[in-house]
Amino acid sequence: MSQETLAIHGGPKTKTTPFGTGKRFGFDEAKELLEALEQNTLFYHFGKKVKKFLSDFNELYGVKYSVATTSGTASIHVALGAAGVTVGDEVITSPITDQGTLIGILYQNAIPVFADLDPNTYNMDPKSIEARITPRTKAILVVHLAGNPADMDAIMEIARKHNVKVIEDCAQSYLTKYKGRLAGTIGDYGCFSTNDFKHISTGDGGIVTVNSGDEQDYLTTHAFADKNFKRFGDTVQKELHYVAPNYRMTELQGAVGIAQLKKLPWICEQRHKFGDRISEGIAGLPGIEPHKVEAGNYGTYWFYMLRVDESKLTCSRKEFSAALAAEGIPNSAGYIASVMYMQPLFQKRQAYLGSHFPFDITGITYEEGLCPNAEAILETAIRFGVSEFYTEQDVEDIVTAIRKVANHFAKVPAL
């Protein structure tokens, strides 16, 4: 049987060896954890581990101030609170994201407004952002999806023009660079996640960078993550002026974070190398649109997502996905089940059970077709993993399998 016969049709499988794996945690994390326990406190204000974690992060990112939180979701909520987002405000964000991007908006009783995306980078289109600006707009919440930076120059220009804040969701984008600048340091705030499914893990956790460099901005952000308690030095101010959550990181998370940060540059370098190699290897294939990272930017590939153009192939996206899986490359057809505004919460306009608040402040509704590019991305996308533990052969096998499937299903041009 021909080597080019697809595995799904009985041909030889492309990937016949296991993907490379490795240990994420080891002695370094254990040592830091033991030191945390020996402090006789696991509370961030009295211990040293969270402070050290933030200090190391600040040095790596070249920022003056950051605040530790319990999750990436919490980080975004803290940034929104620090930015002054409140009841009835509108926050423009991406329709392809995790719900963690949206929870803080709704907790502040503000209203998510969705901008359409670039069809190849999967990031927010500045023209669509500007078209969604209204007098109620308070912030733009930029999602750097899958380790790929959004068009921050254009977004910052829009934000300054309309006097709105910019919050960067970098949960999937550690050490991602936009024109040489680290994602998360360009907007007013940068939000990071350290849950177990990100580049580095503390189990759960997060960080907010305060990019103004203004001390009062930092104090406000820090307090918002700690019930609005102001814990600095030996004094604690507990006057309650407005509601803020308890998103305090523990010393155990901070301890693991210290060790994980040391590995982060290598992790991101590997992912960058492998993701770029996949794009290079599948460039020009019929019916395949690689995950585009704009020239001058640096992606760190939390995952890889290509698009299938069925008009140039003799198969559906679903059939392409099944054929790729049969070649030994696990993948999923799509990313999230639907654009976020088609989720029941938005279709029912029900953030709280039995209520349409805050949606009824403006009467906003969310219809299919609101963001056509985003909807088309999810209908045509194929996503697969990228890991720092992959071998060079693993990456070449991914490329070979995609090329094999694409070439098999390519339409023969009419004579």
C-alpha cells in the first residue's frame, strides 16, 4: 500500500512513537515548599514566598509593580476593579476566550461587548473594537489568544483617543512579544494565570501587572485583591469603602511559582521554536491556513490552531480532523463550543439567576452573526497541543501528518 494512503483508509500511520513528555515539578519546587512550611505561616503578608515570586516576576518582565491573586480569572477581576469598572460600564473583549475573561466584568455589574477577530491571528480586530466604542465604554480587555500577541499599537491608540483603560489577558501568553515588548506590559494592566493548564503552574494562581508605575494605582490594585484591606509594612487599614473580593495567593502557591519562573524562559523558547516550525512546515498547503503570528512578533504557542478551507479540499473539517487523528496527531475540531455570546448566559441575559441585570441597563442583546469572523474561525479551526517536552521528531511528525492529509484531500484544479 502506498505511503501516501491515509491511515484512516488503511495506510501507514505517520506518528508511530509516543510524544515526548517530561516532569513539570521536582526538587526545586519541593525545596521552596519546605521553606514555606518552615516559616510557620502560609499567609502572604507575613511570609516571604509570594513576595519573592512577585519580585522575580517583576524582574523578568521589567515592571515595577505586580499583585498576586488566586487565579487568572481573579487577576482580570482585580484589574477591572482597579480600573474603576463599575455598574453599567461596557467592556469590549473577545468572543473566543475562556469564561474567566468575562466573569470579572459581570461581577462588577458591567456589560461585555464583543469585538470581531482577525481571521488568521484570532485576536481582536482594532477596527471592530473602535466600532463598538460607546459613551459607556470603560475598558478594552484584550485577549492574547494561544500565545499570540494582539495588535497593541492600534488598540492603545484607540484607547487613548477615547480615554478608556486597556487590560491585557495574558493567561495563554507568557513571554509573548509584540514588536519586542512583552505582552502584559503594554496596556494599563496585564493579567496572568498560573493554573495547571498554562505555561507554568502553581495549581491555581495569577498575577496582575500595574503598568502605570504609579504607586497609588498599585495600592488600589493590591487592596482590591484583599477585600480592600491595605496591608503594607506593619499597618493594616480596614476601612471598607466599597466591595472587593478576597483573591489572596498563599505562600504555597508563591513557593511553587518561584521555582516555576526559573523554567519559564526555556518553556517559552521551546514552544516558540516548535510552533514556528509547524507554521513553516505547512505553509502553502492547499486548504490550510496556518496560525499567523505577525512579522516582528514572538509567539509562545499555548496551543496551535490552524484553519481548514473546505472550498479547496474534498473533505469537511470534521473528516480532516479524523484523518489527522488517525495519523497519530491528537486534535480537536474547533476550540470552544461556540462564541461566548451564544452561550446560554448571554442568550438568556442572565448573569444572576432570576435576573436580567446588568444587561437590562442598556437592553443589550447578543445575536448570531455579531462577530462573523470569530464564528467562522470556530467553524473551520483544528487545534492541537504544543509542548516544551516535544522532540524535534515529534514536531516533524506533526508537519508530515498535516501535509499528508492536506495533499490527499486537495482538489485537483480543473483543466
